[in-house]
Amino acid sequence: MFRRTFWFTTGVAAGVWATTKVNRKLKQLTPENLAAAAANKALETGARLKDRAVGFAVDVRDNMARREAELEQALGIDADPELPAPRRFAAIENTNHPGYIETTTYPYNRNEDH
């Protein structure tokens, strides 16, 4: 009798275990879960590609700066030339200002040609 009870309990435990595994797998294969898994995989792949692209851009920038320094040295160009002061333009033209230059005006309306 002890043998029968042992094997009966073992069979019930195996059946419960197998049913649980099958139900978990079926839940993983629902359309919602498949879509979520695909979205997560796409996000991971996008992040990996972004990291690689950023690394590539940094490498290109470093090599470009190194090559520019080599070319400047070979050509004898000053690396830090003095730049001219930035120009400032008024938002409204002041015709009384001594530096005012009158722009060319057209004697006709250019929109009439079309």
C-alpha cells in the first residue's frame, strides 16, 4: 500500500508541475506578451546601436582633430589665429547712421513675372 501511495503522489506532483509549465509557456505565447517581448528586444537593439554609433562618432572626431593638427603642423598654419570681432546688425535700419548702405531696389515688382 505504501508503494501505491508513493507512486500516486509522485504522479500527482509530476502532473501539477507539467501543467504549471505548460500554462506559463502558453501565457508567454499570447499576442500581447509576444508584442511586448518584440518591443523590448527592439529597444535593446536600438540602445546597443546608439552606443556603437556614439562610440564611432567619438573615434571619428578624435581622428579628425589629430589629422587636422598634423596638417596644420605640416603646412605651418597657426592653430589659434586671432579671429575678427563679430559683426552686429541692427534689427531696424537706421538711415542716418554713417555706416548705412542703401540696398539695391528693383524698378519692377519681381512677383509680376510669374
